Amino acid sequence: MKIKLLDAHDRLEHFKSKTFNIGETCQQMIDSRPFGEHNFYIFAHTRTADDGVTKRLIWQPRLTKPKAQTNSILIKAYVGTDNIKVIWMIPAEEMWAQYEKGKLCESDIIANSIHAYKHDRNKLESKEEDDLTDYQIDCIYRSMAASINSAYISRRQQDF
């Protein structure tokens, strides 16, 4: 797809004028502390709506890394700090050329993510040094499930 420079600028300005902010969205998720005091991943990925055309971005907190995929962002959030780590930003494959050096949307983070996705996907998906162990993750999920279950039982008892 060939885009005229002025059209691209207009689209960029339109995008910038929107109220959506990735930083604010991430901060809201961090502030909600979905896993208590434990650091976690924020996985943003697109899904197509029922109409087959419209896409929406889903933000998911996770304790483990997902498989790398196109149209996704993975960020590691450090609870109690203002630190985050961008693990990857991988756009749709048909847009990859737009992020190359010298292009209007040039981005080192995205270019490096695309390169790793194409040539070293295992590195993108491997555990980080500071990730929780599988046992710790299992304990956290069990605790969350028990809490939800007890809340459900309490609610059911109140109904009677």
C-alpha cells in the first residue's frame, strides 16, 4: 500500500488526538494489582469482531509469557514502581516494512521485535530472570480461584 506523506501525517495527527494512551492503560492495570504485589506481564493483542472487519485491542494481565504473535504487545510491569519493560511490539505482518529504518514510522523497538519474531522466537518467549517459578504461579492462581469460589459460595448463601 502506498501512502502519500501528507496523508500519513494527517492520519498520525488524527491518531495522536485520540484519548487512548498506552501508558495510561498500562498504569491502570499496574495500579489494579491483579496479582497482588507480584510483577506481571501485560499482553495486548487484537481480536476481530463478529463482523469480520472491526478489530479491538484486548489487554490481559498474565503471570507467564504468551507465545509471540503478530498484532501484539508484551510488557512486563513491576508493581510498586514506575518501571516497565517492553518485551515486544509486533505489528501485523503486512505493516512490517513501515517500521524499517528511514521510514515514516521507523521504530527500533518494533524493528528489533520483528527481527526476533522472524529469527529467534524462542528468545522472545523464554522466561525472564525475575519471573516467578511454576510452583509460585500455581499457588497464586489456586489462591485466586479459592477466593473467587468462596465469594461465590457466600453470595449463594445470601440468596437463601
